[in-house]
Amino acid sequence: MAYYVVGGEYRDTTFQELVKPEPADGPYQRYEDAFIAWRNRARATIDLATVRFQIVRTVESAVITPAEPSAGSRA
């Protein structure tokens, strides 16, 4: 699992349309490290009402191997 800090400037305070995305910070292996990065960005932009950052988590995709054919099936 990895964590990233993403966000930037939105069109308005509904935070629906991102107009100036900032480069993502990360990956962080620990949530605590991502939280520190988020807090630093949030504090730096605290006076800007249309700027917001959040922490997102990514999950590594699992490797799926085909199952062995059962004795009763034809391959």
C-alpha cells in the first residue's frame, strides 16, 4: 500500500473541478509520513479558500494466477 498527497486549486469551494492541480507528493509507505506532507501543504495554503489537498491510498494489484483445471474438466 502507498499513500500520496494530491490536490491543488479548485474552481470554487464546492471542490468539484480541479483547475490547477499540483504535483502529487509520494509515494509514502506510512500514513503518518503522508499526513506530515499533507499538513505542510495545507498550512502553506491555509489562506486560499479554493485550495485543498487530500491523502489517497493506492493498493498494489494482486497477481492472479490461473487455477489448475479440475479433474472433471477438459482443457
